[in-house]
Amino acid sequence: MILPLVILYTVTLVYLSITERFRNFASIMGLQGWLLFAVAVLRLHAVDPAELTFVAIETLLFKGILVPALLFAVIRRTKINRVRTSGSSQAGSLLLSLLALVVSASVTYYIADATVDLVFFGVALYALLSGLILIVMRRRIFSHMVGFLTIENGVFLFSTAIGVEMPLLINFAILLDILISVLMLGIFFTKIDGKIHADDADALTNVKD
Amino acid sequence: MLYYLLLATAVASAVFAARSRRQIFIAGVLFYLVQALFAAHVLCGGACDPLSAQWFAFDASAILFYVLLCIVSCYAFVHSEAYLADCDLGQVRTYSALLMLLTTAIAGAYFADNLAVTWIFLEATTLCSAGIVYHRRTAATLEAAWKYVFVCSTGIAMAYLGILLLAAATKCESLAYADVAAAAPAGSPLYLKTAFLLILCGYSCKVELFPLYTVGVDANFAAPSPASALISTGLVNAGFLAVLRVYKTLAQTDVFPWVRAVLLLVGVLSLVIGALFLRRTNNYKRFLSYSTVENMGIAAIGLGIGGAGVWAAVFHVVCHTLVKSSLFFQMAVVRQVYNGYRINRLGDYIRINRIGAIGLLAGMVTLLAFPPSPLFVSELMILREVIAVHKWWLVAVMTLLLCIVIYSFCSRMIRLCYQPNQDELHPSKADRALSWSALSLLIAALVLGMWQPDFLCRIIDQIAAL
């Protein structure tokens, strides 16, 4: 049951590279949140029930509801709907994303080690690369934030792979969630656009040499 | 340790409720009293309470860097009083509380004896630093704060992935450094290498090393100068200590030569960036920040070379803390005089504030590692070690880059002190007491250059032992 969910999660990462509408970005983040919630519940059924409940509620609340809601709120507030200035074409982004997928699969195949769940490792690596590609290739600040959330979701997915033995690690991943949700989205939602225009990362070039 | 953290956090949080500057000052005195008591406790060999012993340890590195942190933070608090004279109460309250919380978070990172606990406290420093960076509430400070939060969060997430990989590779139930170090030799080399790479990349935003050094520079530029002194030394040391602990954790594994090679590469790249940007920047605070990148690059080269290089790297970081904080405090006085940091506009400082100018020039000579600078000792040791392993290319690169650094520093600092003002600046009066106070840190560093006390050598021996 977990494998189809992880494959679906991988598909969302591929889709993220070709979509240009910010509403789609927010929807994908929401979908990833729900997928991670399902993976966490299925994967961590062996851990302490109280711990599992906490992890499940936190994942659903932050990743499945709060983060997408904040993203939609930002879209409404800033009235930015799509990627206007992209560093590359959709085809180019897709190619890069697929290249990242091949690299992740190759690295996973190469290290083939029994100590780690390789599917989780490979997908987490792909999420990391996808997030970095999104940050580097897209110009708008909103895309950068989605790129970061993608990385963070990948890290959380990987933590569920190890968390069966060490549930404490998942709590640390949750701490990262809270930091991001509160601080990054908070700054973005309340401050940016008032002093800095949120429509282009070029607005973030005043502090430099 | 938990009591210390709770007490320090409580005092710092109480500042948010202060209704006058006097109350903030009293809370500050109370906060540093707590620090002094805790420092006395750890210096007298006090043990960690059983509850926190599983997460924290009072080892030599933590104690040494904590004492330095207390000194720099206390200076930063006192200098901030004068620096923030024109700010309203709300701003001073938030700034002072965040400065204390940042000090507490850094102390937590120093004493953490567990990979995950170190990570948590480094994450906490991001929260506190971001607030300090945004202190002025301008578009530039918001931009710097946003970049800081964004890049540090990305770095912290990468470091966390590295910690997960390390945990997976070692199959270690606990993430205590000693346990991971004991299990690491049996771990998969590729996992260990990937884990180290991710952790180093992630923490580079705190250590101000290549590749994520940029956010540290931006943060130092946007934050008030006394806070920059803390960020550029105390926080950088927290990152350095985190990297040093992972470095020591992997010391007994087969991948250790590779780890050292990576550190060498990162160190050289940081040195290149630091040296080149010292020529390019037109702002004194960014100038000092690039100097931090350069010095941390030298420390990374020391770790990469190994042997006596590790000792030299630790000694270099300790002395850099005193010298760099002194220069940032002097820079706070410069801002008080000129209300700005633009290199091409300021000058004639020697006539306006003689003691401040002497402090800057002496700081420059010390930072450039001319005898009797303590950095001369550490850089000479590192160079000797580089020559001993016949890495002649590295000797050539380091010599060339250090020459560029010397030229940049001399031209910029001499310009500030002796060049006539470029336009109709109306310098204000300088607070000489602050210049004297900043100079005292430099004098302490110079004393270390001429005489390294036995107890300090013993402590650094313990830290450098692999």
C-alpha cells in the first residue's frame, strides 16, 4: 500500500516541474501533505500510539491543511497566478526534472545498501533535487518557497523511513515543519509585498556587493 | 543544563514585557548574572544533571567557546545600549530579548552532545537571528532577513537529511556523538560521505563557509553592529563546533581522508571568495563579514590538513572571536560618528576618534596575522603542516590569497583613518569609552599571541584530540 503512495508522490514532483500556475503549486503541496500523512500512518503503525497520533495530526494539520491554505491566501493577496518569468521552458524544466529522477535512481541503485529503505531514499533525493531545481530555475519568490517546501517534504518522507526505529527523528522533522510554517510563511504572508514586491525575485537584489 | 536553559530563556522572555529601558537593562544584568553563574559552575567542573546528561555534556570545547560567547555577548549588550539610543522602546525590547535568546540558543548548541540536539539549537539560532536582522524594519533588512531565513532553512533541512543518513548508516539507536562515532566505522562509506557532505553544506550557512556563506554576510550587513559581532563570532563558532564534532565522529572511519579533502576544498574556496570580495565590497560591515569567510576558510584548511592543523584551526577560531568582535564593536562607533558604513565616503577617522582609529588599525594588523598576533601562530602552524605534507600548490594559493587580503585590508582601513572625507559628511562625536571597551578585546587577543597559558593549551589539546 505504501509503494503506490510513494509513486504518486513522485508523480507530483514531476508535475511540479511543468506546471506554471501557482494554484497548481499550492494544490500539489496540499496533495503531498495528504500523501505524507497516509505514508506516516501506514509506515509508523508499529510505534507508540500516542506518538503516531501526534505525528499524524501534525502532518495533516501543517502539511495537508495549514501550508496549502497559507499558499492560497498568499496567491489571493498578491494576485499572482502564474510563473511569468521562468529561467527555462516547460520542456527544459521537465527534462531537468527527469534527469534528476534518473540521477536519484542511479545513486540509489549504486549504493544498494540494506541499512536504508532504498525507495524512500531515492524519492527523498529526487525531492531534494526537484526543490533545488525549482529554486534555481524559477524567478518568483513564491516558486522559491514552494521549492523549499518540496525539499522539506522529501526530508520528512525520508524521516518516516528511519523513524520506525527512531521515532524521535520524526519529531525533529516536525520541528522543522513548524519553523517553516511559522517563520517563512509568516514573513512571506505578512511582510513581503508591503516592502518588497512578491512578483519577482529580482526585487531581492538590493542587498549585494 | 536544563535549569540554565529554562532560567536564561525566562529572563530573556521577560524582556518582551519590559516597560522602560531601565527594566531592559536590569533584565540584561540578571541574564548575564545567570551566564556568569553557569560559567562558574562549568569551569569548576560541575556535572550535568542526570536528566539533561543524555543530551548535553560539559566538554572542553563547549566550555571554552561558552566562556568566549559570554564575553562577546555581554559586550554586545553593553554596546547595543549606545547603538540603539535613537530607537523606540518596542524595537529595543525586541532586539534585547532576541539577543539574549540567541545567546542561549548558541550556548545550547555548544553544550549539545547529540547530533539532533545540536541541530535543534542551530535551528533556534535562525529564529532569533532573523528577528535581529530585521531590527531596522526597512526593505533592505527585510530582504536580508528573508534571504537568511530561506537559505538557513534550506541548509538546516539539508543538514537534517545528512543526520538521517548518518543515523541510517550507523544503525545507532541514539544520536549521541560518542555512540555514532563508535558505530560509524561499520557504516556504509558512501552513506557516510553523503551524510558528511549534506551536513557540511547545511551548516555552512552558520559557519560562513562556502557554499552558503552569503546569508551570513547579508545578516551581518543588516543587523546592528553589536549583534553582528555576536553573529560573526558566537554563531559562527556554533557552526564550527557542529562541523568539528561530526569531523571527529568520522575520524575512525575509512572515509576520513575523503572528509579532510572535502574540508580542504571548502576551505580553499572560502578563502578565494573572502579574498576576492574583500576587494569588491563598498561597505565596512560586509568587508568584515568577508574577512570572517576568509578566516573560517583558513580554519577549514587546518581541519582538512589534519595533525597540528586541527589544533591551529581551533586556536585560530578562538582568537578570531576576540579580534573580529573587537572590530565589529569599533565599527559600531564608526557608525555613531558617520551614520553609515560606505567605504568610498568615510575618512579622517584618526582626527575624530584617535583611540577608535588605533583600535581599527591594531585590529587590522592582528587580523592580518602580523606578529604578535595570535593568528600569526595559527596560520604559521597551518602553513607548516601544509608544507610538511608537500601540498605546494596549496602553499602558493594561500600565499597569493593572503597577499590580496593584506592589500585589501590595508587600503580600506588606512583610507578610513587617514583619507579626507569625500563629501559634506557631518561627523558626530564619538563615544571613546566604547572604543576603549572594544580595544580591550583586542588586547586580550594580543596577549594570547604572545603568551598561550598552559590551561588554554591543554583545553585545545583535548578539543583537537581525534
